[in-house]
Amino acid sequence: MVKWWKGSTFYEIYMPSFKDSNGDGIGDFSGIISKLDYLKGLGVGGIWLTPFYPSPKVDNGYDISNYYAIDSDYGKMEDFELFIREAHKRDLRVIADLVLNHTSSEHPWFQQSKSSKDNPKRDWYIWRDKPNNWESFFGGTAWEYDKTTNQYYYHAFAKEQVDLNWANPEVKCAMFDVMKFWLEKGVDGFRLDVINFLKVNDLFSDNPYENGEQTHLFDKDQEGILSVISEIADFVHQYPDKFLVGEVGSEDLEILKQYSGLRMLDVVFNFNIGSIGEFDAKTLFQQLTATEDAYNKEQVPTLFFSSHDMSRHISRFGGDKGRAKLIATLMLMAKGVPFLYFGDEIGMRDWITDDISKMKDVQGIMGYQLALQAGKSHEEALLSANEKSRDKSRTPMQWNAQANVGFTDGKPWITIPKNANQVTVEEQLDNPASMLSFYKSLLKLRKKHVALQVGNYKLLRFKDGMIYFVRTNQAEKIVVALNFSEQAVSLKVEEGMKLLLSTKRTSFEGKNVLTVLANEAIILKGDISNDLIKEG
Ligand SMILES: [Ca+2]
Ligand SMILES: [Ca+2]
């Protein structure tokens, strides 16, 4: 029996930006419910919701002030429960984003902790008389002075996101209670935020520097982290069929591979593949191969190229729609669990601001301030802020030409310029040549062919700018060729292969030479009993 998540494609919904139902410009649960049929029609099997808990939203919900409720921007608990029922009715699973590493500074636990040195919650957070040199991942020192008790508290991210002390078993128990609560509400698992940050070095040793940049040697991936994660995994997996995906903030496969597998997380995000910056087919191929080599039989990679934390891949990789289709084919046909980011399916692009007052993301704003402090001009600081800001991929879902304005506090935040790049669901829905229709075709294929869900690679190769692979299971063999180059590339295949999908042609004559056209993505189905594709 194939585990449900191995056959699923996930769809990330960035809560504030997906679908607003009451005209305040902020996405909400009623809005998402109204689009469940759209998601079902698209063909995804799981939904990942970014945090929906009450939060001051210094970091857009990744600063939780109450783990047991729904933020009023998104609705009420009844709306959430209705959402879960309606999603399950359509066979859509739901995973909730959960932040175990830190709470909002407004969380009552922290309010109690900071009230006095002998408060029972004091040790739930990390307090020191003197800071060490650790830097926040958003820039600046990771220690904030608190005058009430004349000590410093530790925050790996913004100062309003206070790191919990996972060395304290009470913290673990409190978080297990939180997980139990949401599992019993019906969520099908969790996406665990910055999960390799739960432990810090006991001795608080200073981090080293390399080329002027701090190396985060002692504030993540510390001793004991794997056993904590194993306990979390065992706890969640007591409930049948629950799924865990971890955000392990690293592109290093040697680190990533430690966190998934038996009695660990089911999968982690493979930033080694997903966050490649400039497009390069060879680098992409090398990362796919390296992952395949590094992982054991129990481990499956994840496939994604966009998220609420990074630039949208269509923009990052040069803006070309043909290339975006090749990337889509890779995401949905290669071995791994795909995570689409909302708007990927219509080719939504990055948004860059020329007005710093419109920037919402704490990471971008910090980048701006630090650049100014370093003596940069306003223009240079804005450039640096736009690079760091994650607002670029957080603009509202472009359902139609009207849905191009984002609001914050009741005021218009952004307007997507009306130009050739403005894509909408409305204009793509009934257009067979659209990006949306292409994604639907891919998702349909993935659902139909078990080899595309769980099949291993019989072959994974690179030739003249083309990535190609063969995936098989007992009954099927599927050949996928992705020609990222500007020249046709030929391959020897067995005779009689059948065309499943191509971005450039509607038929294939079944000869034993396949000439893959420039920028073509092509998928063929063969007979498992025949010889496999040959190199040629
Ligand atoms: Ca709303
Ligand atoms: Ca931590």
C-alpha cells in the first residue's frame, strides 16, 4: 500500500494572499473553501497552509501568540473546522504549518517568562546575563536586552520571535499538546518550520566568521536535535496516516539527509534542488543525482522551486514561459513529493517595489535598515531590501483582472501592473494552451501512472543541456526528457513508445529515435518488458 503522501502533490497556500471572502483584502478560510473545487480540479492532493494562528504578524504568522485558536483575520474555529470537512470531502488532505522553535514575544508563556527570574516559565526561553556573538538570521544580534530582569533573551529570527528552550522537557510536553490538539481537529500532518533550530549549543560558544560572514555553527543542527525530532515523529505517527515535512534550513545534503526516513520526518524540503538561484540545467541535474546518491531506500526528496520564502521560479529563471513548463514537468514527473506554490500554476511572477514604505516583510525592512546603517544610499538600500524581501512572492493570487490589488490595514498595498505578464486564472481556465491547463495535464498523468508517483529511476542522465530520466514500477515504464537547450537532442528509445505529453508536438511515431526539440518537455510510455532506453 502506497502511503498517501507519496502519491500526492501538495499546494502551498500563503494564508493572507490566496482568497479573500469579505472584502478586507486578506485571504481567509471562507475564501479558501470557495476555491476547493478549483484545487480539486487542478489535481493536487494536499494543501499546506501557512500559519493561521493568532499572531501579531511581525513575520506574517510565523510569530504565534496562541497555538489553540484561529487568527481573526482568517476566520473563526468553526470556519477552520468547516474547511477541514470540505477539504476531506473532496479527498484533499491538509497539513498545518507549525512553529515549534519560537513563539511571539506576545505569547503569554513569554510574558510570564520575562516577568521575573523565578517565574515557572523563565526557563521556557533562553536567558543570559551577557550575549555571545550569535547573529539573527534576519540580521543584527540575536540577543535582546530586557530591562525587567536585566538579562538578554535569544531570538534566531526577529526579536519578536523568541526562541523556546527545547532543553526544557516542559516545552516539549507543551508542544506535544499543541500537536495533539490539531491532529484531533483533523489535520493530516504538519509542515515544521525551521525544525533544525530547536537545539542550541549548551556552552553558547561564539560562532566563527568566514570572509566577514558569520558561520552558524552553534545555533542550529546541534547535538540532540535528531533525537528530539525522532520523538516528535514518533508522537505524530502514533496517529495513523499523518505526515511530517520539515523545513531544515540548509542546502547541504549531508545535513538534509539526516532529518528524514524511518522514525524521522517523512520528508524535508530539498533546498539543494529547490533554491538554485540562476537557472542552470546541469546544476539542477547534479543536485537531482546527488540527492539520489545521498538518500537511502526509505527517503524521498521533495520537489519545489517557489515558496513564500523565495522568488517565484518563473521570474528567478528569466521569465520564459517555455522554461517554466519544463520546470513544472520536472517538479511533477521526477522522483519526489512535489510542493507547488499558489500561483505557480498560472505562471505568476515576482513583484518588486520602488517604495520602501510598501514593504511588509521584516527580512526586507531589516535589509533596508542595515544597508542604510552601513552607509549605502537609499537606492542601494532599496535594491538590497528587494533582494532580501519575501514580499516578491507573497502578492495576492490573481484570480481575475480585478484581483490584482493587495490590501494591508485597509489600504491598498500593491497593484500588479497590467501588462503582458499579468496572468489570471480566469483567462487561463478554459484555454487548453494555458499554463494552468498544462499543470492540470501533468497532475492528471501523475495521478494515473503509479510509476510517476513512486517509481524509481532506472536512469537519470544529462546530455547536451537535456535532463532525461526513466521511471518504472512493476507495470510501467515512463520516459521523461526535458530539453533545456536551444538545440534538438536525440535519444535512442525502444520502438513503439507512446506519447503521453509534449510541449511541442501532438504525436510521436514510435520510432526508436526520439529527437527532443529545443525547449521541449516530452513524456513517453513504454512497455516494461522491453529494453530500457539506451544512451545514444
Ligand atoms: Ca478576508
Ligand atoms: Ca532555536
